[in-house]
Amino acid sequence: MSTYLIGHLRIPGGVPNEEGLSYLEQVEATVAPYGGKWLAQGDVDVIEGAWPGSLVLMEFPDRAAADAWYNSPEYQAILPLRLNNVIADVILVDSLPDGFTVRGFAQQIRASRTSHS
């Protein structure tokens, strides 16, 4: 089951500084050994709410690969370049199982609420 990394990034001044550029130049090489790939990156069109900044969307083969990449010595060595120069919220989320439907999800919640009444 794929795992996705979603990053909400706010770069002070809107343009990466030298350390931010150094991070960008190095990060791809840290991801490749773990099967990670970029699916989307850049500014977003906000249709509801607020989203200052940009987005990064990456896919990993599974949670173990995503965790192994994030905790790898190679990534940890460059992570301060991002942490010290970008305001970011970064999350991991697993893909949905085959056959998932939102309707079925709602029905599970209804059944759970009924059984707890």
C-alpha cells in the first residue's frame, strides 16, 4: 500500500535562500534509494479556505520505505537546511485499501454509532 508525503511549505520571502537551494539540490538523491517520487510540487489554487505557500506531494511504495527515507542518515544530514529556512507542515498518509468507498466509510461510522448506543 503506497504512502504519501504531503508538505505545506512557506518560504520566507517567497524565494529559497542558498541553504534552501542546497537542500533542493541534494534531497532527490536521498529519496531515490527508497522508491520515493515526486507527484506534484509548487503553488496551489485555493478554492476553499486558506493555503499560503506551496505544496509537495510525494509517493513511497509503503510506510516502511517512507519512514526509512526520513530517518536515513543521508536525509537527516540535509534536513536542517530545510528546517532552518522553511516553515513546513509535513505529514505521511497511507493510501486507501482496494474497494474503499466514502459511502461505505459513512456506513461503518453509522454502524459503530448504533452499536454504542
